[in-house]
Amino acid sequence: MTFDYDLFVIGGGSGGVRAARIAASEYGARVGLAEESRMGGTCVIRGCVPKKLMVFASQAEALATEARGYGWTTASAGPFDWVMFRHKLDAELTRLEGAYTGGLVAADVEIHKQRARLHDAHTVELADGTRVTAKHVLVATGGHPQRPGIPGEELGMISDDLFLMESLPGRVLVVGGGFIACEFATILAGLGAETVLTYRGDAVLRGFDEELRRHATEQLRVIGVELKLETTPAALEKDGDKIRVLWPDGSAEIYDAVMFATGRVPNTKGLGLAEAGVKLGRKGEVLVDEWSQSSVPSVFAVGDVTDRVNLTPVAIREGHSFADTVFGANPRKVDHRLVGSAVYVRPHEVATIGLTEEEAAAAGPHKVYLASFRPMRSIFAGSDARAVMKLLVDAETDKVVGCHIFGPEAGEMIQLVAIPMGMGASKADFDAAIAVHPTLAEEMVTMRRPVRHIGGAHADKTVGSA
Ligand SMILES: Cc1cc2nc3c(=O)[nH]c(=O)nc-3n(C[C@H](O)[C@H](O)[C@H](O)COP(=O)(O)OP(=O)(O)OC[C@H]3O[C@@H](n4cnc5c(N)ncnc54)[C@H](O)[C@@H]3O)c2cc1C
Ligand SMILES: NC(=O)c1ccc[n+]([C@@H]2O[C@H](COP(=O)([O-])OP(=O)(O)OC[C@H]3O[C@@H](n4cnc5c(N)ncnc54)[C@H](O)[C@@H]3O)[C@@H](O)[C@H]2O)c1
């Protein structure tokens, strides 16, 4: 049977663009791609990129405060011009969108600027009714924010809206305790909004190392975020041009804006997948094997739509591996076990890779190395911001199995730690590196004695100090 394409990709985000480009440019496949919105997807248009630029913008006042501590007695960030920033942001996103489109065009990928759905195992139907056939179909449609299912929830914003606001809210409630809630609370507080974060648990960033979670939660207060923990709004109501938030205890508060960061769900609704025999999971995610292949052999899926590890570099790696495997005769699986990530909060970033202390304790005997201190940069400036660095080491093999950092540029540090950890480095390998002084990262190679032993028969809580 002949097909219109060797590969048809639904979704022009991180995973889809990479797969399309590699299949076409490296392996000569005839590739079509449908994107219903702006090319680049969540990361480029309404995720990582605009978010990180806003994180940079939101640091100005903190940097000015630090500068005053260093003798620049009148340093001040001055007024923030949101409209000017938004115009620059829009221009930058348009530039990036063009670069993504240009990369596909250069690779001879045929772009369809419209919505697509699966008609059958080898046929894709476009929104204008056109049907195209493909030997392989890649579903790379990502996900979208979900609201919490409370009355009046339509009055609240979702993360996509943050980048489109006409003006900054005076008083804002951020709902949630995950990556997005913490980062957006940091941004809004830094840009001058009176920011309250509410989370149903007692510490943000569930799933992260407990000690880091407690630390990050407490330090959000240092940057002026008010925390309302162990509760969540019961309903929202309109109050003139403001929003009244009703709490479960019967109290009410007025905010200029409410932002829900209550998780994301895969984009599979109306995509024709189940009808074509593609098995979906509980959240609607496409169920795939280690080759990203669905229950229908010609249909593959990568990125957030599979709800494995929902990060851009993972979607890119999955897309690339799919193209290598299916079109390059170079079978490559993605190892999802050792993936680093960072949460761009202030006063410092949280970054993590490998097992948490709780996971390590459950897995067997491990040693915990810990440094918790105020960096000299903070002390001099008169700031209370603390840093924490933790290494988890297998007591039998000496292998470093987890690293958690709360510190300036922690994301940059964890990226480099990911290399020796991926190579299976031992604590002795870390110690063999001579420190670079004075840096924060030198703690990584100078933690001599474990602070405690966890897991197994010899677990304790009080051995030595860092
Ligand atoms: C606010 C925010 C901040 C984030 N920050 C980070 C970060 O700092 N670091 C990090 O690693 N990750 C971050 N992420 C996660 C990251 O953005 C995603 O993991 C990544 O974009 C997933 O890529 P993807 O290719 O799976 O999907 P997406 O990038 O979402 O791309 C899917 C594309 O498919 C299109 N589409 C959907 N349905 C159809 C259809 N039927 N027809 C045609 N087109 C369709 C969509 O319009 C979209 O462009 C962030 C996410 C958010 C929301
Ligand atoms: N820096 C980064 O790498 C980065 C940044 C942003 C997003 N991301 C990715 O995007 C994903 C989605 O981020 P997210 O923050 O939306 O999701 P998340 O799963 O990290 O957090 C969702 C939060 O909402 C809370 N929640 C869920 N339902 C709720 C309800 N009904 N009422 C009240 N609270 C509720 C959860 O308890 C949790 O704290 C992340 O898991 C991550 O993979 C990564």
C-alpha cells in the first residue's frame, strides 16, 4: 500500500517538531505535520520560555535589595512597565515561532496549520475535511491546564493566561503547590503583586525530597509570598471587577485575580484515538510501550500526551528516539529513571535528580550527606536566604543515587551533576574532584561525613555533621 506520507505528526510542540525534523532531514522520510495553534507548543509559547523570561524580569527588585547590601545605597529596580515587557515578550515568541517553522521548512516537512484527528490506523483527518494517509502517525499533542472543578472556577485564570494579561493584578491568589504554582507565585510577587499561595497539603512540591520541600515552602515566605496551607478554595464569585474567594470554613476574601495551577491533562479529547483502537489511560493519556508505540502498531505518541515525565527535554528525547528507531534503523529507548529538573523559584531555585531521601530509605541502606547554610553572598547582603545541598549515597556500592539542591542557579548545577550520576559515579569519584573556590558548588565535593544513615538495620538520625 502507498501512503501520502511516511510519517504524519499531530502537534508542533517540543516532541513533535523534533521527531518530524529528524525523520525528514536525517533519514529522508516524507513528513507532514499539523499544528492547530502557534508552532513551538507549550514550552515555547506558553511554558518554559516565557516563564523563564518572566522569572528574570521578576528578580530586579531582589537584585536591587542585594545591591543595597553591597553598598549601592540608593539601588532600586524602579517602576516595572508590564506593557513594554509584554511587547518584547510577544516579539521574542514570534521570533522563536518563526525559527521552529523555519527548521521544519528547511527539513522539507509539509506543515498543515490546522487541527488534525486520527481517522483510522493510517489516516489523519484535517479540520478542513482533507484526509491524508501515513505509514506511521505520531501523536504529540501535549496537554492543557485543568481547573479544580469548583463553582465559579471559570472566573480564575490558568497558566496560559499569565502571558496574556493586560495589566498586573494588585492582589492575586495562586491555587496549587506544584511546579507552576510555585514559579508563578514567585514571578507575581517579584513583579510587585500582593501574592497569596494556597495549597491543600502542608508543604509545596509534593514528590520532591521532604527536607527540600519544607525548605522551599518556608523560603517562599522570605520573598513575600503569603502561604495559606492545608486548605483550598470552595468557590469563586464575581464581586464587581474583583473575585470573591469562598473558603471551606465559611470565610471569604477579595482578590483582583485567581490563578489555578492545579495540574495538567493530556490532549486526547476528540482526537479519534479510542475509536481507532488506541488504548488510553485513566487521565486520557496515550498508553505506550518503551518504544513510544501505542496499542495500534502504526500509531506512536511522545511527550506530555503520554503523561510519563512531563518536561520539554524528555519530550524532545522521546521524539528523537522515535525517529531514530523507526526511520533510522537505530533503535533507541528513553531511560526515564534519571531525569533532572529545576523549579525556578526564589530566593533560590530547587533542583533535583535521582532518589529522594524517602525513596532511598525505602530502597535500602543509604548515607545522607548534607550542607545547609547561608551562602556568603546572602550573609554579606543581610539576607536570610539559606541554601541546602544533599547527596544520597548507596551504603553498599558508594554510588551517588540522588542529589537535591536549593541554591542560586541550582538548575545549572543539577545539569552538571546529571553527567557523573548518569555514568554511575561514586561518592569517592565526587570527592576526587578538587573544589573550585569560592563557589557554592564546591560543597558538592567537600561533604566529608554523612549526617545520617537511612534504610536497613543501621538507620539512625544523628551520625556526624556535614
Ligand atoms: C507554565 C509552564 C511552564 C513550564 N516550564 C517548564 C520548564 O521550565 N522546563 C521544562 O522542561 N518543562 C516545562 N514545562 C513543561 C513543557 O512545556 C512540556 O513538557 C512540553 O512542552 C511538552 O511537549 P510536547 O511536545 O509533549 O507538547 P506541547 O509542547 O504541548 O505541544 C503540543 C502541540 O500540539 C498542538 N495540538 C494539540 N492538539 C492538536 C490537534 N488535534 N491538531 C493539531 N495540533 C494539535 C498544540 O497546539 C501544541 O502546539 C512547562 C509547562 C508549563 C505549562
Ligand atoms: N520548571 C519546570 O521544569 C516546570 C515548570 C512548570 C511545569 N512543569 C511541568 O508541567 C507539569 C504540570 O505542572 P503543574 O504545576 O500544573 O502540575 P503539578 O502536578 O506539578 O501540580 C499540581 C498541583 O495542583 C494541586 N491540585 C490538583 N488538583 C487540585 C484541586 N482540585 N484543588 C486544589 N489543588 C489541586 C496538586 O496538589 C499540585 O500541588 C509539571 O508536573 C511539570 O512536569 C515543569
